[in-house]
Amino acid sequence: MSPPAIQGQPKIRHDEQTNSVFLEVSVLGAEATKTKWYLEEKEIASGTGAYRMSTQEQEGGKKLIICEIKNYDKSMQGTYKAVFFSPDGKENYATFTVKSGSIQTGDGEKCHHSGTNFELCKSLDPERLKNAPEFYEKPKITQKDGGKVIQIKIRVKSHIEMKAEWFKDESPLKTDNRIKLSTEKDSSEPDGTILLLEINDPTKEDQAKYKCVVKNGEGRNEQSLNLVFD
């Protein structure tokens, strides 16, 4: 069974009337009752102080996982993380960096070979945030030619021109005769682009965290994948 999949982008809402901050993430394939929340790596529980956790059922079997921070003030700022689990124990997580004056969100997947990360800032124009590049499918890793070629495929859409950068363990990825990058239009999605990373004759040195950062004039997004050989 696959780990829980994040649907869309995690969100942070601020209710000005109650001064509550809501951290929300839509997930498919998660057993909601097992979800754990953390602030700066310290677990917090529903009903503890200002925190209230809840879940809402959504269409298609998705669940909206919510953490409400009541009466938010500066002492509650920091990095929050929601960790959710599939019925067989595979996990995924979303992180929310909450600061006074600006609120950022990020999500990252923790599993054998795939992940996703992005950053947004609430202090930016919300309409612009909507138009940042968007990943519309989980990244895929496939093998060809009996394992002689590993291909990482990422699908992303943008209504305006964008550019993509690849990284290996946080350093810019260098291409050569073995490692090749390519881009092609996705015929199934009007604004879609398929980004391909191909590794020929893979070795143990190719095991690493690979990250693809996509940017357009209105925002950025990124996905990361941990490539591990069994």
C-alpha cells in the first residue's frame, strides 16, 4: 500500500473574529485517528492548551486534517508538523511554519522513494499564490532495460512560462553522459509539463535525495524524492 497522498496544497487560515489559526491539509489514504501533530518536534495533543484537532470527510475518500490554534499569539509561532499514516503504517507529513506577520506552509513526503515539498507565504497576494506552479500527480520512479535505466517523472502545470531546476542532496544536479534531463508537454493536461530525470547504469553513488524546484513569475513549488536501492 502507498503512503498517504497529499491532495493540493496545505493551507493556513486566520479567523480574525476569534483570532484562531487553522492548519489544514487534505490527504488521501490516511487513517485519520492515527494523525500526530508536533510543534518544533514536540508532540501536541488535541485539547492540550490552545490546540484542537479535527477531521472532515471529503469527496473521493479524502480527509481534511485540521489543527486549530486558539487565541493565536507570538508565543505560538514556530514549525508545526502533521504526520499521518496509512492503515499499514506508511507515513507522510506536512509542515507549517507559522510566524507573526507571515505564515508559510510546506509539505514533505517520507517514504522509500518519493516526497514533496513546497513553500508559500501568506503575506503574498493570495491570487498570485494560486498561480504558482502546481504538481498534479505524485512523482513516479520507473526502471527500464532490466534496471539499467532509472527514470524519475514529475508532472507540473503552470499557466505562464516556468523553469525547473534539479538538485542532488541540495547541490545543483550535474548532467553528463549518464544523467540526463528532459522536458515534454503533457497531452492530457492543457498547462501540463512532464519533467524527466534519467539515470543510466545507476550505481550506489546515485542514491540520494533528488529535488526538483519549479518557478514562474508568481511563485515556486518543489518536490523531492529519496532514491534508495534495495
